Amino acid sequence: MFDYIMHGRMLAFYDANPYRDTASLFPLDPFYPHVGWVNSISPYGPFWLQISALTARLSGNSVIGNVLSFKMLVGLFYVASIVFIVLILRRQNPTRVLNGLWLFACNPLVLYETFGHGHNDITICACLLVSVWFMINHRHTLVIIALVTGALFKYVTLLVIPAALVISLVSLANRKERLRYMLVTGLATALLVFIAYQPFWFGWKTIDLSSRIYMYTTSLAAIIHTHPVSYTHLRAHETVL
């Protein structure tokens, strides 16, 4: 959470670019001692940085005020997720509305990660649910816009877009509708991405995800990539057993 706050403060108070500048440039900031990634650029999308900056500006220099404000911020996306879960289930399976609502809203992991940890994964959860709502209403362009919006909060949502494109293309009746869908959707998403990145743009390095790879070290894929010899040894040991 303090990385969220610090990146927001860098944008709001120092006119810095969190895609180029790091927290280490601002050692006198009152939040600097709490930051984890002091030498790292932001790994999050521009929409998250913008709302982080707004939240940090409104919260001032109070540590408690900022923490509570950022928890309230992710809480808004938690509420939005609940709303769309209800809308989806009322359309698709009305008898399961209460069950679905209960399973999400009272899920200990969701509650801890959102209100306890203040994690921004709930932003992409809300965007994914919005995309499902548009999908069941056959608003195919809005499905992709919702997913791209999610990616502009946190890039992982990009992984869902190919599947959504395939579903939409299969659902459309003929080639003309598919071409129109691809054209309109492509232009709309390109405009959205342009608007989102324009305030931060300093060249293609702005969206170079390879510069952030070193920040992700705990997944199985990262372990295999970082320690191929250890992984090979582990597999050999498993084979012997």
C-alpha cells in the first residue's frame, strides 16, 4: 500500500513520472521510510496511478489518513464488484443471487486482500465482472473496453482479452459484423490507451513491460526462469522418487 501511496504522491506533489522516476529520488518525503520498492518504477497501469495521485492529494501528509483513504478507494471497487455479481446472477441464475453474493462479499481472502491489505487486485476484479455483464448483454465492443480498462489498472487483464475476442467473433452473425466489430473496437481501445498514457509518455519505454520483469520473482515461471538448474535438479529428483 505504501508503494501505491508513494507513487501517487510522486505524481500529485512532485510532478514526477512513476514510469521513469523512482521513490529513491524523494528521500525526504514522509512516506519514503515505509516504501518497499524504492528503486523500482511503477508496475501498474496509468488509471491506477491517476486515482492514486488523486487519493494521495486529498489525503495530505497523514499516514493514517492515506492508509484509510486507499482502503476506502479499493473498497469502492469491492462494492462495484458486488453490484455486478448481483446483476449478472439476476440475469443468468436468479436463484443463486444470494449464494453468489455471499461467496464473494464474505470471502475471507477477498476481505483481507481488499480492506486488510488494501490490494489493488480488486480493481481488475470489478473490470472483469463489468466485461461479463456486457458479454451476456451482447455488447461486444464494451466487453473489450472493460478489459482494456482493467489492464490500465493492472496489466494482467490483458491475458483475458484474446478469449473475449474469440467469443465475440464467434457470436457475431457474419463477416461484415465481425469486420465492423474489429474496426470499432480497435479504434475505441486505441483511443482509450492513448488518453491513459498521454500524461506519462516519454517514448516506448513507457510501456516496456520487460523493464519490470525483475519485480516478479515468486511465481513458478519466475523460479524456473531465474533458477533453471535448481528446477532441473528438482524434476530429476522427483523422477527418481
